[in-house]
Amino acid sequence: MSGRPAATAPRPYRFPDFERRQLDNGLGVWLVPLPDRELVSVQLVADAGAASEDEARAGVAALTAHLLVTGTQQLDAAAFAETTERLGIEVSSESSWDSARAGFTALGDKLDAGLALLADMIRSPRLDEREFDRLKAERLNDILQARADPGRLADERFLAQVYADGAPYGRLSAGSPETVEPLTVGDVRAHHAATVAPDVTSIVIAGAIDPSAAMAAVEARFGDWTGTGRGHRSIEATQRGGRRIVVVDRPGSVQSELRIGHLGIERANPRYFGALVMAALLGGVFGSRLNRRLREELGYTYGARCSFDPRRSPGPFMANAPVQTEVTVDAIRELLAQLERIRAEAPSSAELAEVRDFLVGVFPLRFETTAGIAAALEPLAVYGLADDYWHTYRGQIEAVDEAMVHSTAQELVRPDEALIVLTGDASAVRDELEQSGMGTVEVVPAG
Amino acid sequence: MPQVPIERHTLDNGLRVILSRDPRAPLVAVNLWYDVGSKHEKPGRTGFAHLFEHMMFQGSANVEKGAHFSLVQAAGGTLNASTWLDRTNYFETLPGHELELALWLEADRMASLLPAMTQEKLDNQRDVVKNERRWSVDNQPYGDWDERMQALVYPDDHPYHHPTIGSMEDLSAASLDDVGEFFATYYAPNNAVLTIAGDFETDAALELVKRHFAPIPRNADLPPPPDMTVDALIGRDVRETVPDQVPLPRVYLAHRSPPFGTDAADALDVAADILGAGRASRLYASLVREQRLAQDASVFVFPIVGGAAMFAAWVTARPGVTPEALEAATLAEIDRLTTEGPSDDDLERVRNLHAAHAAGALERISERADRLSMYACLFDEPERINTEVSRYAAVDASRVRSALAESVRADNRVTLTYVPAEAAT
């Protein structure tokens, strides 16, 4: 046989049905019974992310999330770790801009025990000073480590440069050294008390559960939890604007880590699906324009991609590629040319179909695990998306046509105002960049 | 723990086929392990097995460059490949009704890669792989640790002495002739395992496998496996200090250890988890949480089968902590476990973590397929997938102690210390 074999008849797939309830105290409860599973995934998601912290305490939400797993009133850090891990449970707890989340995946028969520990951790955390001091130091050390990593350094500097001075999104959601250094355990306790409360929290349980038993377990552990959370503030996302090149000097680098982009979209943007499909076509899949050109044709990089980072307020749109130092200027030119091209003309129907078919066809694969299904429900809770969001998702993708990709690109991709940040060896790239006419060049130290 | 179903077949050309049906989701995973990795590379051609893996995506007789990716993705599938010391694997996960697409693509490149090869494609992928090396090794803090470690743990002429990514010089030297020879030698049905897991009808799937793979001729002259023989112990305490662009010192330890799949290797897996898995692990509890010497700690065993594997660890120093102090504290914890052995609580903890992780990994049909291929390729025993948890749980305190005492000792240790470059001079 020499041609592509025909597919057989597809078997339909439906995102699992779930039950959505609410306790009297406001806690949202999302139950996804998956009777053929061995595992259960539990995720608590609260409106207690970086958007809910005082700007003067930037990073406190992330530290709070990390400090939660260091014990409860009854169990100190060592005892909490031993107790959970003896059940085969590793509790995770982290925060981003729009939420804080905590949870675990475990064998189904550990649900009750795990839920009891998770409830204790959230409702009566230990938050002691000794562990706080350790985690704060670890966070500061991690920033040191990140700044030695050219890719992470480029990410951080891109944010700092793309947003206007003082804009919260100009830093990492976990804070900067300047904001983390003065934080105290009192700040963490205050943040937790003010933000983590049943009326701004949802719990998702997906997997090997009996819904009524799971509901009873949630009621038993969280039913008498009281309080109200202050919720998130509104974040103003303004960009600095103007085509500029910022070289973060890292002498001896054999590659330049490129970051090119500008302000993107908020999660509620009506062009969300158009942007999703357009970004996939431009730089989201292996055969995307950026990767095809920079990797498969030119061999400049191991991979080039781009994406939006939609949040409650507009997050960045960014293309990125680590390219070998010698081709830095040409690689930037090629990336910018692709941003121009997607604005200049609509994609062919064949090119669009390939990407759309991928996004639609890969849908069931995203929900193979209980953790994947639980995670899928979090944005519904965080952004108030409709209950049928995932049931209508594939139709939304299929509705994106060539004209929509084109108009979305014209509105949301703006190479003229794209910021170009790279970490690399300034002595090797500076002159050529200055002569390129692609923008003003500023060289800044890495440290 | 539910059993993974396994049905084994062997085609006349020697291709081993494993079918593992699970119709819960309308998805199917196709996974091929070729019994060739960087340990098979010739002198002067380090990195070639991996470069060759890239060439497998550059088209074949009936598939254009780039089409392998685009056809699978347009079908709603994901795909990739990887190369390591012992083997090279290729895999697709896609909607069940597109099973034949994956089989056709895999068979076409197994049967007829060479007509599609050109110098231009080789030069392009050589550049890509060199950029992969720059990105993952040369431009990365601590990025060459495994390369340095392998060179110190294994003798110069041992097949594990060099890293899978290879050297820039050897990548530059690779030619189209090398591609042809490597393909003819190793990419044969009798040097591969094909696993299909997920939603399919067994008879129909087997029929498709035969239709696409049975015509491919075997290689009657498969070379004998490389000689992996190596002394069980290094025989001395080996040390190297590396000044690098890093803010925090990091100490890597590695030891020759019994090969993956042996009882002693199982015991060292348990030891590694007691020391390094989770926030209740010995190293995290002692070095990170209590003594506050380390920023992080990690312990692991390389699952490789030739001659000797590696039992390794790394710990990153907090600012102000010397690598010497960190190393001493790490060795004190390892020695304490070796001398006193694990407690019942230690064993219960890691067994339950392991069982949960195993169940989590096997939720994904791609992982199930990969492990079936692995056990079939390395041990001719895919059934090992169903004894992973029981083998691990059978490790008791005395086995942990004796496995550590045999391998994790000063005369069998490489210590590699990264220090901030400015502090080194």
C-alpha cells in the first residue's frame, strides 16, 4: 500500500458528565464519577492567587500555598508529610495569578483519609515561622537559580519589559526578590485568613467515587467551615509599547533565548477560540509555521513556538525559540516575518483544517487521567465558564474559519509593537542587531 | 491492582507484537522499541543513534518530509520518539479508528526509509540536534552532569562511557552512508517490538499488523550485542570539580549498580525512594527541612541493563553552605540507612507511593504500551508490567541494607561538584 490508509468509523467521545453542587457555606462541589477508574483526583481551587494579594505583599500567595503543606495544628511538617505519604498521597499546593490550588491523586480507597487531611490543611494550617523562614529562603534561592537559566531569565525579563512600570503582571506571580524579602509569617497568616474561605473555593473530585458518598464526605469535612474570602482585585494590564530590542547579556552563551511579543488577551475575550486556533497554527503544534520554518527548514533551533497566556486581565502573547548565537539576527527576522505573514493573508483551508482537526481530535486524549479531568473543571470554577463548556468545546473550535483566523491575527498579533528580549552573548550579537534596523538596542546585565 | 492484559505474537520476520486491549476510551497507542541505542554507536559516531531517530521523521518512500507529524496530528493524535543508552522508541497515541494510519507510517519507515534520505535533510537535522545539545547541555546550568558522570563511572571503552546526545565533532562527522548502514543494521523487524494498547479489536489489529509489517524482510545478520562487561565496582573514590555559571554549588554522586531488572536493582529503587522521594524522604527531611543545608535533593537509579547501571543522587547547597558540608551530610544519611536499614514506616510509605504512581502511570495507554515494549525488548518478558508493584513491595529491610552495602560505598563512588565559576578561581 502506498497511500494513507482510510480511517474506520470513529467511536464517539463525550466529556464525562459531572454533578455540580454547593454547600450552604458557599463551597462549590464538582463530582465526576468515573466508575471504571482505580484512582481519584481531588483539587481544591480558591480565589486566593496572586490577584488576591496586596500589591505591597507580592509573592505572599505563592508562599502561602507552599507553606500550607508544612502541616496542620495537629501535625507538624514532618508528621504531615509522613502521614500523607504513608497513604501513597503527595499533596500539592501552588498558586498562579488567578487561583490557588491544592489537591492530590490517590487510590480510590484513600479518598476519605486524604480528604480529611486536605481539609485540616486548608482549615487549620500550621503556618509556623520556622517553616516559613525555610520556604522563603528556598523561594529566594529558586529565583537565583532561575536567573542562571537562560530560558527562565528570558521569560522573567520579557514580562518586566513588556508591561508598563509597576504593572503587577510585569513580574512573576510568585513575586520578585524585592517583594519576597520583606514578607513575614504574619503576612502569610493574614493572606490565608483573608482569602481562603468556602464562598470563594470549589472542590473537584474525579474518579473512582460514589457521588453520594463523596458528597457526604465533603459535607463532613467542609460543611461547618465558615467565613468569606475577599476575592481578587482588578489588575490593570498596560504595556510599555514600541518596537525595542533588549539584550540580557550572558557572556559565553552558545545560544540566544529569544522572546518576542506584546500584550495578549484576557480569558473572557470573545476572540478566545480564534486566538487559540490561530496560535496553534502559528506556533502551537510541531508542524506550525514557526517550527516548520525555524527548525525544519533552517535548523536554527530545537523548537520555536508561540502562545497566549489568558488571565482575568490580558496576559502576554509571546513567541520563543532558543537559537544558536550565530543566527540570532536572522532568526528574529524570520520570527517577525511569520508574525507579519499571518496578518497579511488568511491561511489556506487545508492548513487550518489540519490544526483544527488536531485540536478537535486530540480532545479525548486530554482527559485520559482522573487528574486531567479534575484539572479541566478548574477553569470553569475560576472563570465562571458554562457547565457545558467542555461539551461544546469542539464545536467552538470547529467554528473557527479562515476569515476568523485572519481577523484574529490582524487584531491580536502586532509585530510593529513587538518587544524583542533575548538572553545571550551581547558581544557576539550587538553590532549586527544595531545594524539590522529592527529596533533600538539596549544591553542590560544578567545579574 | 488490575492486571494489564497481554497477548503476544511473533511474525515470521521476527517482529514481536504485543496487544493490550482496553476499550475504556476511544484511543489507541502504538509503540515501537528498536533494540538500538547510543551503546551501539561506533567510535567517532557518538550521538548518531539519536540523530538517526530525527531522520526517521524526515519521510520515507511513501511519506513526505513533515508528513509523519502532520498526518498523525490532523488525525487527532500525539507522537514523538526518544533515544537513550539502550534503545530507541517511537510512539503515537491517536483515536482508535486511526490505528491503521500509525501502523502504516511506522511500517513505511521501517521498510523504506532510505529512498527518502537526502544530504539536505541530514544537514538540517544535524543542525537541529546540535541546537538540541546547545539548549539542553551546553547552555544549561549543570547541563553536562550526566555526560561527565557517565565518563567517570564507566571505563573509556565501555558503551555507556559517552552520552546519548553525542559530541559536536561526531555529529559533524555523520554522513548519509552512516544513515544507510545504521538503518540496514538495526532497523529490522527482528530487532524491534511493536505494542498496541487501547481500543481495538484484536483480530482486526493483528491482521493490520501483518498486512503492513509482514512484508518487511528480517536482517539475517543482526550484529551480536555490544560487550557491556564491566567490573561491579569502580574500585576507587573518583572526584571532579566543575566551575560553571551557577549560583549554588551542587554535588552529584554516582555508583555502579546492578543492572535494571535484577533483584538488587529493585532493592536500590526502594532505597532511592526512601532517601529521595517525597517530603518525608530521608534527604528532604534531614538536609532540606531540618538542617537546612540543601535547596533540594534527588535520588534515582538509571534503568539500564548493560553490565552496570547507576545509582545516583544530587543535592543543591543553600547559599553559604560548602559543598564539603553538604556532601558529608548526604553521605551520613546514606550511611545511616545502610547501617540501620529502613523502618517499617519507611517501607510502608514508599510502597504506597510506588503503588499510587504505578496506577497513575498506567492510566495512560501510551505509558502502558511503552512499558510493555520495554519489558519485551529488554527481557523478552512483557509480563513484568504486572509484577512491578509486587516486586517492589517484596523488597524488605535486609535487601535494602545489603544492596546499599554492596554498591553505595566509597570505593565505588564518583563525586562531581559544581561550584560557581567566580568562586573556583
